[in-house]
Amino acid sequence: MTISSRVAAALGASLLLFATPIFAQTTAAPAAKSDTAAPAPAAKTAKPRTAESLECSKQADEKGLKGKERKKFRKQCIKDAKAKQ
């Protein structure tokens, strides 16, 4: 036997050894879902926006505010709007 045929035989045998677990069936059954498990939340449910919030957002847009400045402005604006009521 030549060296190249020995190498080919060794590669073939190693492929069979390492590929066998891929085709083997698993004996463990997948875990069944229980009815008592809490359902995963699909998405956060958004609260409806108040009139004050919408108005303050419009004002922030008109002023061109973004980021922290916008957040600070809206917070104060909503606080002031609720205080007027």
C-alpha cells in the first residue's frame, strides 16, 4: 500500500467516525410546554399618549429640540400643563 492510499483510507475512516453523530437520532424527547408557564411578552404595549404629551412634542419639534434637551423640555412642559389643570 502506498502512502497516498493510506492517507486516503485514514481520511475516509475519520469522516465516517466524525459524521456518524450528525446522522444519529437523539433519544431525548424535546421538553413539552406546560400550560402553567407564563407566555412570553410579544411586545411592550404602548400607553396611549395624552393631549399634553402630544402638544409638548409638537412644541419641541417646532423648536428643533433633540436628545436630552428635548426630553428635559417635554418633562417640564408636561409638568406645567398638568399643573394648569
